[in-house]
Amino acid sequence: MERQIIVDAKYIAALKLFAAVKDVRERLVAISVEASAKEARLMTTDGHRMAIVRAGVNGEASDTQEVQKAVIPLVMFEHIKPFGSVLISLEAPLEEANTGSLSRKVNINWNGMTKEGVSLDECGVDWRRVFPREVSFKAGHFDLRYLGDLTKVQKLLGLKTSPVLAQNGPEKAAVVFFGDGDIQALVMPMRIDNDSLPDTFEWVLDSLETED
């Protein structure tokens, strides 16, 4: 066995909200994982938003110090509810696969229920190239549907405070803070055609009272 990742099920439920529901790009309908001998990262994205979770590993179950990676189809997590813990076991790369293949056997155990499958033969999205290192707090425009999902994540995490969207201008990703140090997210801004907006909205301020 190469690596075992231990993660709270509430984080898996939260990650699902950031993955694509259906997409020809299979890696967007999946959870990408990286695991060292000390800790792990799990990531999902639909191309417009992204979430990354920090998780623990079972170091005693590993026989290698190398970082292990896998892109696990989202269907393998469909039985998981936001309570309890999840154990993700990454096996060695498939011997029957072609040289250089990234496919490996994966076991997902949640509260005694186990699913077995195979990871995708491709790399996950490199979130380190996408995630900003700082924020400018300049305003951007965002799809309100995505912002609404952030409150769903907050509820899954069991947090009573509202998420904070640290905006990064009209072109760079905004960083989302949930108040939980083990999950971070981003949302990409929308491109707005200013020509489609009205030139004025002063009528809102006009009084309907007639002057004497």
C-alpha cells in the first residue's frame, strides 16, 4: 500500500459542491489528491471555482516517502454523507497499465462502507498555478449562484459565521475564507459587458411628489 489519507467526511461533502456535475474533462468530475508521508491535499474545481482541503495521513501504512497523486472519480464518493470520517487508500500503480500510466487502485472507506475503483489516467488541475498568493481587495463581478453555494459549504462545515470573499479585482480569482483553517476556496470573477448596462439609474432617486 502506498498511502492512506484520513479526512473528515464534512470536507468531502464540501468538495463535491466545487466539482463539475457533468463535463467531458473527467478531471473536473473528480477529486484530485496529493499525499506525502505527513499530510495530504484534496482538491476539486469546475473551472470557475475551486476548493482545497488539508487532511492527515496514516504514516504507518506507507512504505514510501514519495508524494503520491491520484485523480479519483467523484462517483466513488457519492455514498458519503457529511458525518464521520473517510479513509482513502491509494494502492501502487496498476502493473497491467502502460508504462507511465497514472492509474492506480483506490479504496474509499466511510463508516464501514467500502468502494473500490481505479483513479483516472491523467493529472489533476495544478491548483498552485491558479490560486493567488495575495489579494488586492479590489472589486470584481461574481456569479451569484456560486456565492450562494458558499453558504452551503459553511453549513456543511458546521460554522455559524458567514464566509468572507476577499476580492481580487475584475480578472483575478477571489479567495474565500470560511473560518476553518483546513479548507480554502477561490471563485473566478465574471466578465461584464459594460455596454449592456444602462447609462443612468437616477430615476430611482427621483421624487414622485409634485412641486407646488
